[in-house]
Amino acid sequence: MTASTIPPHEQSDNTDNTESRPHTPPDWWDHHRPITSDEYSDMALMLGALSILTFWMFGLGILLGAAAIGTALAARRPDTPGHDPGDNTAGVVGILTGIAGIAFGAVFLTAALPHL
């Protein structure tokens, strides 16, 4: 048998006793940081896409579409952190997908309710 060239394992600083160390949350877990305009735009897009996908669920698509429009309007507010005054496209896709989800949901409810 030959001797291993891998150095022996030294004891790490990470022990099983976690109570002796202070808890440090990750950097992305900052609850005190305000939501930026780009994050509002992303949320509006996601809610709008979900409203289009769930238009057939008897009103859920309409509710998600309204939430998408509200979130997109929050992204367009001038006092939102990270808002660029020259950027007029913030939240536009969220507004459009929210309107589409509301329209699809309303058409579905109009067509489905007489048959219930």
C-alpha cells in the first residue's frame, strides 16, 4: 500500500455548537431594504403572466391581473427607489399582461357562467 498524499483533515471552525456564534443572515435577506422599481416591474410581469395562465379559474386570473396592474403602477411612481425619470417603460409589460389576464378571465366568466 502507498501512503496518501492528501493532507489529514484538520478540524474546521464550523462546529456543531451554533449557539456560540452570532447569527448572520445572508446579504439578500435584508427586510429593511426598500423594494426597487425594477423589482416591482418583475413582480408585475410575474403576476400578469400568472393571471393569463389562470384565467379559467373563476376569478383568480382577474384578481392576479388587478394585482399585476397595481404592482406595475407602483413601479412607475416617481418616489419608488431606483426609479429612472427618463425610463417610461417601467411596468408597462406588467400592465399589459394584467389587462390581458383580466380580459381573458372576464370573457371566460361571461361564457362559463350561463352553463353552471
